Amino acid sequence: MMNKQYYEQLKETLYANDLANGLQVYLLPKPEMSKTFAIFATDYGSIDQTFVPINQKDYITVPDGIAHFLEHKLFEKEDRDVFQDFTKRGASANAFTSFTKTAYLFSATEEIENNVETLLDFVQEPYFSDQSVEKEKGIIAQEIRMYDDQADWRAFFGTIGNMYHNHPVQIDIAGTVDSIQAITKEDLYTCYETFYHPSNMILFITGNFEPENMMQLIEANQQKKTFKTLNTIDRSFSNELPTVAKQKTVLEMPVSVPKCMVGIKENLQTVEANFMQQDLLADMLLDHFYSKSGVFYHELYEKDLIDDNFSFESNREKNFAFSVLGGNTTKPDQLADTIKEQLLRWKNTSLTPSEFERMKRKKTGELLRSMNSLETIAQQFIHYKTLGFDYFNLLPILDEITIEDANDYLQSWINDENVTVFQIMPTTEEK
Amino acid sequence: MTISNEKISKQNGYQLHVINTKKFKTIHIVLKFRAPLTKENITKRALLPFVLQQGTTSYPTQNKFRQALDNLYGSELNMDGAKKGNNHILTLRMEIANQGYLTTDTNIFHEAVKLLHEVIYSPKASNGAFDENIVTREKQTLKQKIHSIIDNKMSYANMRLIDEMCAEEAYRLHVHGYEDDLESINAQTLYQYYQELLSKDQMDIYVLGDFSSINVEDTISSYFNHDRHTQSIENSKETYNVETTKEIEEQQNIQQAKLHLGYRTDITYGDSLYPALQVFNGVFGGFPSSKLFINVREKNSLAYYAASRFESHKGLLLVFSGIAPNDYKQAKQIILEQMEAMKKGEFSEEDVEESKKQVKNQWKETIDHPNGLIEILYHQVLANADRTPTEVLTQINHVAKSDLMEVASKLQLDTVYFLTAQGGKNDE
């Protein structure tokens, strides 16, 4: 049965339906837009390396980068490349793999229903051959090499690498040129059949379409297909200590300006009821201190330690959470020391009511702005839904956060062992 | 479907463009300052966005200024410079929450326009000069920006291609300016130039959003009402004859080589062949279904990316690819073969129809983004053309295969630029 929910403050209506095969479908019509954006995502990403395959008993561990490899290969069918099915209709298709998700998506302004059928069918009808798996290794190796040259990317993953002892979040999403060589057609089918089961997937469509017809079309499409029975997927993550694995690492690369990143690791093992609140707070607090209006940003700027490439971000998923901040600097050691000293001050810091009010207002504006984008709505909705939450409740949840919640978070965020530094220095043999 | 209902009105010293749409939960205000691209001014224009965002008379530090924006429900404000053909465009964008989604009685739109006006007309300055410390500091910021271009290999290769290709033209000028010219700029000369810009640049203001209860024109014109002496800008049409193709090779310590090619198209936004150029680019290299992607990446596994794009106001078509250093010869040959195939008409009517659909889709998607829509509308100002976005879509529908071959016949390969690994052999 299709469920209809109206969100008063946002003036949006969401249609939801859990299909018989386990697939969760969400439709958010936005008739004022000219396009439609659809995303078909599985709760499967680069961290899901050790698991019990469907209808088996024992854990297996698959090569690094396999979720991303699988993402590439799903577009290729025996007789054609599925990209072309979309482009023939003027639509554009794409896909991405993150730590925890693999998602297939398209945007289109015409023939929406045909494109939705194509999206469902190509993701649910894999075709892998030995020959095409070998060919893909060359293409992905080029992609990995491209990332290897990008200093910002290396700095981000270097910082994550410093934080984690065992957790697979530290593994590069695409794997390495070496690790992908071991991937076989059989590995791909094993991962596919386990993680691409409809009960592990969500379909979200937003834009210019009529919801009743769309839901009927999706249900009819799914009824034609049969899947094995799957209860839950057993995934294994080795125990992760709350401390960082390494305090500091320096990498040499051909960059003109050094980079310095600071990582803050949080001890998150499972998803708690206050997940969304914590997610908002981490963002708001980092923003409060390190955006251009922040006092810590101001200190770094006054000491001439940063330039306008300085950035910060927070990641929070089912069993890990961390933040990374930093950027270009001519004084990497001084920047690292200053940020670490600033972070330690949080223990004894309390926000004033006017600061807290400003933080809330800013976040409100930011959330409304992010909802201008169909892509953001779809991706954020899936992110929270996979963890058991509703993205469209963010505004009311934000409203209920108290200054005490914010101060508690701030004062317990940093301890002596959860901060790390990663630096990139210009290669010494170069000028 | 309406592409946009843009209402243009002449104000004191500028044009106001109001676009009323229910698509977004925020309101966008965009100011554009346009001047001819010159070596003399480019570095000052590159520096200004950095200095202007450091504070105003009422909010004299960056910190205070940004806090004022945050208090205004997280308003966003940013400023940057860009090259469009032979013009330099300084753009200031402000995005604010639409009151309709908030529970406050403060008139946010009015407050935002007031703040925006202050950023432009009352920056932190005294005695005919910007703040000395801010200028010194931001010169440093810009200098670092100039230095770090080399760290992004794709943009670096693109910049170097244009350096070589347009060595004698205004378009060669780097958008971040030049370190040498930076030395001679001080708080006073920069302020003087800024006053000149405020008076003489062609100025357009765009306001976009859901204005069911706001009088946009009154609010804007009550603040933005200064006598200006705008200089008119001529759109002189340039044509080029390529006699010999330039080949440039450069080596750096990198893993992946960049092969970039520059063609002269002789077609700009105002030309009748412009819609055909868009469709041409779609068949040739604009999409994952294009010849370049299919042949360089998919059939030969030579590159992670291989694509083309065109410059609407300069008449250039640029090809980009990231390849293994040793594959230079083969990749270049395949790219040149794809262009040859375009010239010979070796593509089907179906390819043309598919590209038309993709180009139209891309246009319609762009106008679902607030800044995308404003950029598309600003094309008309830049080209001094009356072609509305809706007309462009209609004209794309009428493009035929023969039009693409006419586009192809005008294309001339000007420069091949190759950035490769040190000691890499590419002549085997």
C-alpha cells in the first residue's frame, strides 16, 4: 500500500511503499521542476568486505575495491553498454560508490518512465564475463592513478588511514592497482547476489512525474522478477580501538604548497536514537569554530597559517564517525600544533545563547538551501533512511536541540588519543 | 513548460533582471560587473573578491561580517572573477532563505539587500584606500592561489594550452592574475581602480526566487541607486587562420599524463551556427556516449576520461584526456581520427538526434539550478543577442546533420599540448 505523508514546514509530499520483495520505494513529486532525478541504491560500500554470502554459512573476505569494481561492471551487458540506453533518450546516467553505499542514478527531462524501467532492469540483471572483468582492470587502474595525483584526495585518505587500526573505512574506495588484479567474475557474482537483493535496496525518485502511475509501474516491474530468499546479511567488522592508529604521518608529493590535515576520530560502534542530532551537532560545531565566521578560523587566519582552501567535513555512518579539517599551509607543523591546541580548549568551552542561536539559524538556512537540489534530497534521504531515520525531520530535530546538548557534545569530543595529523610536503628533489 | 519568465527593467546605471519561480526554497541575488579583459586590470580584478569579502564599515572584520551573514539565517555570499570571451566578469552571489519556510518576522530579503549594498559600496576603507593589512594579506592569498594552479593537473594543462594557443590574444590572460603585477598593487591603487569599476563597468543585477509577497524592484532600487558612467563594450568578431598546428610538450613528476587539444571554431553565442556547435560537441565529445569517450576510453581502454567542451564567447573547442604517458601517440591518433570522422560526416542521423536530446536535457537541467539559470540568461547580455533560452531549445530542434558538417568544416586544430611524466618515452 502506498503511504502518503505531507511535511508542513517544507511544503513537500512524500509517497512511500515497501514492496513484497523487500524493496523500499520513495517518490517525491516536484512538478515545478523540469527534470526528474532517480537513484537506486544498495546498502553496500567499500567497507563491506567480510560477510556471509547469500545461502552460505561461512564468512569470506573479498579484494579491496570490489564494490566500486562491481559498480563499473553493472553498466556493461552482453550486447551493449547501458549508458547508451539512457543517452538515446537524452538522459544522463551515473553511479558512485562510497564507504557504505553503491548507487545508480539518472536524471532526465523526457521519457521518465522508460528511464526508470531501464534503471531497475540494468541494476537487477547483471552480466559479468572473464573478458570484460579483465578489460575493466585497465580502466579502473587509470582512475586510481588519477586520484593518486590528487593531493587533496591523498590527504583525506591519508588522514583516515592514520585514524583507523582495522576498520575498512581506511581502504581507498577504488582499491589499489594491485588489489583489483585479484578480482574475478565469480567474486562479482557472490557480492552481487548478496548485496543487491531488493530487501537491501532503496529506490528514490524526485522531480516532474505523476506518483500513482510511477508506483504502479515500479510494482509491475518488480513482480516480474524472482529473487532468492534473504533474511539478513551477516557482515563482520574487526574490533576498532577508540584511539587513533597513528599520531602523525608525512607524505611527499609534487605539490607547490604543503598541506596539513587534522583528523578527529569518534568512538561510534552502533547507531543510537540521537544519531541525527549528533550528525547535526558535529557539523554545526565545526562550522561554528572553523567556518569564516568562526573564532578558531580567525586565529588561524591572523597567524597566517591557512589560505582559502581550508575546509572541514564530518562523516558519520553506522559504525564509524570522524571529522577532517585542514588545507594548504606554508607552516604545516605550526598549523597542526595550533589546531590541536584549539581542539583541547573545547573541554572547557561553553557556547553563549546568542552563539547557539546563530548556529541554529545558519543550519536552518543551509538545510533549506540543500533542498534546492534534487540530487542532495535523494542522496541525503537514502543516507538517513538506511540508518533508520527520516531526512525530512532534520528541521524539527534541529529545532529541538538545546544549548546543553551542544555543550555536552563539544566538551566530550576531544581526548588525548583521538586526534591525528597528516601532512603532504613538496617532494624534496624538486624545487 | 516555461524556461523562465525573466523581467528586465532599466534602472539608474544598471539592468535589473527579476525571475519569479517556485522551484527553490531560497532567493538568489546576483550582481555582474563586466569590463574588457586587459593585462593592466586582470590582477586587480582577481584580487578584489578577496579584499571585498574581508569586511565592511559596519562589520569591519571578516569574522564579524560572516557572523552577520550567519545571523541572517545562514545567508551565503561569494564573489569571483571569470573570463567570458574577451570580457572579465566579476560576479557577486548572495543566497538567502525564503521567508516562507521560516518562523521569523524579520524581513530577510530587505536585510540581505542592505548588507549586499554595504559590501559593495561601503567596504572597509578610509582616506581613499582599502585597509592596508587586508590588502597585504590578501595579496599573499592570491599569490598562493597563483602558485597552486600547478597542483591541479587538469586545470594546469588547460591553462597551459590556452597560454600557447592564444599567446597574442586577451583571452590568454590568467583569471587569477600575475605575481609580477601583484607586487605593484597597494591599498590605494586597488581602491582607485575599484571606484573606476563601480562607475564604469557594465552592471546587471539578477534576483531569482518565489516572490509571492516581496516587492523586488522597489527594494533593490531603493539601495542600488547610484549615478554611473558605464562604458559600452563592443563585441568585435575575431577570425583566425591557423597556418601550422603548434605542438607543445612539458614534463612533470606525475603518474597520469594529460593530452589537451585546442581547436578554433569561429562560432560564438550570437552566431546562427551556435546551436549546431552544441549538437556537434554532443556527438564528438560532450557526453559519455560521444565518439571521444567511446573510442578513446571504451574501445581502447586508453583513458579514464576523454571529452570536449566549447567556449561560448571565444570560439574555441577544447579536448581533454588523461592517459598513460606511453599511450601518447595512439591516443592522439584516435582523437584526430574522431575529428576526421566528424568532418567526413561519419555519424548517423540517430547520433544527431540523440545528441540533440542530450543537449536539450542538459539545458533543462541547468535551468533547474538557480545559478545555472542566471548564467544561461547572462549569455544574452554578453553576446548582446536576443536569443532567449527557449529560442535556443527550438533552434536545437532544427539542427540537421549537414549543419554539423558545416561546423566541422570550420574547425581548425590550433595547438596540441601534452603534459607527461619525467623521462617518459612517447615517441615509440
